[in-house]
Amino acid sequence: MDRRGFLGAGLAGTAAVATIAAPHVARAQQSFSWKMTNAYGPGAPFYVTGPGSPTYFCELVGKMSGGRLTIQHFAAGELIPALEGFDAVSSGTVEMNAANSYFWAGKVPAAQFFTCVPFGLNFQGQNAWIYHGGGLQLWEELYDPFNLVPMPLGNTGVQMSGWFRKPIEKVEDFKGLKMRIPGLAGKVYAQLGVDVKLLPGGEIFPALERGVIDAAEFVGPYQDRRLGLQKAAKYYYTTGWHEPNNVTELIVNKTAWNSLPDDLKEIVRAAAAACNVISHTWCEATNGEAMADLVQNQGVIAGPYPKPVVDKLRDVTATTLQQLADSDPKIKKVYDSFTSFAAKHSQWAGLSEAVYQTQIRRGA
């Protein structure tokens, strides 16, 4: 081949490569404008605004992507009702929603395990299972038929057992009690005669104040004080057996997700993981002051359930979870994964975190 022929072939090859590469370059530089809805109302700290919140996430994605992916956030009621995000994202009405997976128990019963499990894993353990123990893959598998891609977005850490208008002194005190309590814990309480109610956060205080419900669980001292729950009930039962952690779920429409170039997908995942940590540390930083204020200044009577009550709840939880697993192969698959991982993690936690907190740090 002469020099002109060689150059011609080279230029032709370059043109061919450019033709092939151009769509990929164009796709990588394409901008996307998405909408995110939320199960929680305007202004709610952690769930809507503040460090590690969904609005923080939207801002972070915009900055990390250089404006190539912008996400407009809508709190509950601003675009759709509080608990319609699952269907809205599944259908493609919006691209994203922030909520808790146990809100979708009626559609995907096994989804409840990805928010929290009563007497289950704490923040560290739940994240270890999701990110490194196969939990995320199971979550994705469950949601795939609904055209959804799930991932963790936040975590409150351990929650409180809730607010009661009358004290709980024995297991029988639960019978006939009307209580706002979501998730797997609601199924456990129902076994003890509780009339379980599922209410959005913004409806809890008026229901408790008017006596529509007798008790309510929300989050923890900072969030509960903000709702004014201490004005409607004075008995505050602490360390939540039912929610040793609580995962905020981000769901993404799968069709929209697949339209993103790989770098934007990684930005979304990285921003969500960052918010998972930032939101949890914000809760850790704010709950102490709020708890002290509730007890010292607002007349709240705080403390754990009596031991016989906790023991009964633990026994009923084990039975309830096993019954759920036996009733549904999808639940069983998630249950088996979770319990197997939890058993191994608990051995390590018992030698590490538990010893540090109960013996080393306190000098016991």
C-alpha cells in the first residue's frame, strides 16, 4: 500500500471509530432532569430536609454530576399523596421516590426486611447485610418485576418503642390498644391484641391527641418532639425492640435508570451511600439533647418496657417471622439470608461493639 493509500485507510478507520464512539460520547454528556417524590411532608428533618436527607441527596447528585443530572424534589402531597410513591415510580410518572420499604408490605411482603427487623440488626449490621451479605441483590430481585431499582438512602439508627397515653406494665395492657405502628412490628403487636394502624407521620399527632389512637411509634426524641407527641402522651418507651435501625429507601424507575450512562449511575449510588452515613450521624448528634429536654423540661416519663413484656415480644417475634417465611417463598428467601447473616454478625458484635459499650467504655 502506498503512502496515500495508507493514510486514506487510516483516516477511514479513524472516521469509523469516531462514528462508533460518537453516540457513547453524546450519551455521556447528555443531561437528565428527574423528579423525586417522598412519603414524608414538607420540612421534615432527615426525611425531607437537612444533612443526608432526600433534598440533600438531590443537591449532591447535581453537584457531583456537574449539572448533568438534576432532581426536583417533592414532599408528600406536593405532587402525589404520601404513600403512592411506589406506584408512581413503577409506572414512570416520576423517576424516584424516598420512603421506607415496609410501606409496601401489601404489594411486596418481603420488602419489610429491608427497612428493619424486630430484634434484628443495628445500623452497622443492617448495612453490612445489604451491601456485603447479599441483601441488596435480593432487594433488587424483589423489585425488578415492578420496574424498580432500590437502594439505601438513609438510616435513623435505633428508634424508640413509642408514646402511650397509659403505662404498659404487663403484656395484657396491649390488648385492644389502638396503635400507629408500621412494618413487621405491627404484625407482632397484632398477635398480642393491638389494633394496628398505619398513618403517615403528619397524621400521628392529631390522631393521638384526639384519642383516635392510644399509642404511636414514630422515630426518636428529636423527630418525635418536633411532631409534638409529648403533648398528646407522656409515657415514652425507649430503645425500640421493633426497629434497631431504620433504612430510608430510594427507588428508581428501572427504565429511567437504564437510560443513564454508567458514570451517572455510580454518582447516584455514591450520593445515596453518603447520605446513608450522614443522615445517621445527624440523628446521633441530635437525639441526646432532645431526650434530655423531653424528660427534664416537658414532663415525659421515659424508660424501657418491663422485662417480661420484652421477653414476650421476643418470643412472638420469632414465631411471627417464621410463620411469614413459611407462608411465602419470597419472604423465606429473604428471611433465610437475613437470619443467617445476622447470626454470624451477632457473634462478632458480641465480641466487639457490645463488649466495648458495656465493659470497656464504661469500665464495668
